[in-house]
Amino acid sequence: MAELLENSRMADVLSILLETPDKIKLDIAISGVTGAGKSALVNALRGLSDEEEGAAETGVCETTMNVVPYQHPKLPSVTIWDLPGIGTPQFTADTYLQQVNFDRYDFFIIVSSRHLCQNDILLAKAIEQLGKKFYFVRTKVDWDLESARRQQAPFYDEEGVLRKIRNDCMQRLRDAKFTSQGVFLLSRYDLNKYDFHRLEETLEKDLPVHKQRAFILALPSISTHILQKKKAVLKKHVWEVATVSCGVTATPTPDIPFACDTSLLLPSMLNYYQEFGVDDGSLAKLARLVKQPEEELRAEMKKSPLSSALPLHVGRLLTNAQVGFFRVMFSPLLLLLGSPAAGRIAFMSTLRMLERFMDDLEEDAERVLSKAVGRKIA
């Protein structure tokens, strides 16, 4: 009984250590003038459509009248704050930061759908004076392009229109004496286009190292670029899972490895499905969004089982692994070397298994996304 309690305590402690990095808080503030599209951007960053349950309310008029926190649907430690529009009678530029509890946020995204206005500039200067980072995002670029397409046909030049919008915003920043700030052009309805990846790279670079992981995992899985970034982050998690497996396997009770590994591997692997956006719920949602049969997207999962079949798959993997483990564990050489060697074997077995699983899953996620958008993704 004492041994079982000791093993239980060890598993609990190691599990806490394993989960800690994913509990790092990240608070992102979305602000700007009324009607700029702040709430729509909040939804896009959380991977939600404007009509989904839990989405921020959007509309042509100001719909955010209070500071509203929206937890990330897959990472509760990440919160995107939808701030009221600046420049309304209730939220004037001179008192705005105090009213929205400025110190709470890691950085600000200032959203504008037209020209950068005086309130945008005043807000940015106030944020800068208080030592926080801010980023200008020009939204609704797709609207501008469609308007230009109608006006300029047959001489429409998309790159020329985007360059003109960017140059106009940059000139206004220079006039306001901002020398190092960029402008990021986005469309909420096609987040993978225009400057989203440049914004993502900039935000990641500017965040403290310990918060970069949470930020990357919070990004919507909309491109190969983001999927590969997530895989790099999650591969560090694979090492942590394998290390925990090693620690538990080094305990003296011979039936702990299989039971403990199941409790560690299954939640971790299910989490990887969610992060790559290929769990059953995400596939169903994607099928509805792109108006494709769900079965066609599921058929692109060529190397990995569907998430609903994962428990059986993990059980099969661990049964095979356990047979090999005990064959080695009770060999004369390992009996001589003792439990530290058993721990090292468990570490390498778990690491190799999870790395192969993650490589296959990321490839499947790329195929699913390519099928959904009807073209090879970048």
C-alpha cells in the first residue's frame, strides 16, 4: 500500500510539472475606434466564425460597451480582451487606458478599418509612454480591394492597391513621429492572406521567451507555416512526456509503466489533434465552413487514426511497447543495471513513438487543410 501511495504521489507531481508550461498566462488587448472590426478580429484569432457560440458580438455599430474577456477555446490560459471603442462619450482618449485596466495586458493591437485617426494616434502614444508594446492593424482590406476592383477594372492591380493603403498608413505614423512601427494589413475573412504571418512573426519575436509557446499554440491552424511552428513547440512537449514516462518507469512497482503511460499519452495525443485542428469536432466544423462533405476531409487522415479511434490505437501501441519493454527489462543485463536503465529505455521508447505520431499527424493536417481550401497551402 505504501508503495502504491508513493507511486501515486510521484505521478501527481510529474503530471503537474508536465502541465505547467501550458498554464502561462497571455493577455492580448484588441482596441481601436468604434466600428473598426475589433470583435471580428477577436473571433478570427480564436478560430471562431462570427456566428458560433461563444463568439464576440459583431455589427456595424459599436457592440462592445465594456471590457470583455474571451478565453481561447483550446488554451484557457490565453485571453483575448475585446476593449470598447475609443472616442465614444463613455471612453474618451484621455481616460481610456485607466478605464480598461491598462496593466493587465501583455500587448495591444490597435485596429483601424480606414485611415489611422487622431484617437488611434493618441492611444498609441499613451501606450508607448507607459512602456507597453502596440501594433497597428488595418482591417477590412478585402473590402478596399473589392471596391478598387469595381472602380479600376480592367486595370485593377491588387499589389498596387495594397501598397497604396500601406504607404498611406505609414505616412500618418511618420507624421505622428512614430519611427519604428509597422502596419499590418488583414482581412478577418481570409486571415492567411496579406500581413497575418508577418504580424504573427513580429508578435512572437517581441514576446518574452516563456510566453512565446502559449502564443504559437493559440494561433488558428490556417497554414503550413503555422502547423510547422506548432509542431516545433509540441515536440518540446514530447520530450517532457517522455521524461515523465522515464521518471515513473524508474519506480519499483512493475505494473506502473503501462497504466501510467496510458494516462499520460492519451491526453497528450488528443491535445495534439486539437492543436493541429484535426480532432473530430474540428473536422466537422471545417467541413461546414468550407461546405465540403466531412467524409472527404476525414479521408485525408491517411497516416493517423481519427481522434475518436485514438484510445484503441494508443492501447495497441502500448501493448506492443510493453511486451518489448518487459522482454528487455527482465533480461539478465538490465536486472544487473537496475531501474535507472529501465527509465532510460522507457524515455527513448516513448520519445520515438510520439515523434513518429506527431510527424504523421502534422502531415495529415496539411493534407486536410489543402483539401479544404482547394489548393496547396503555404
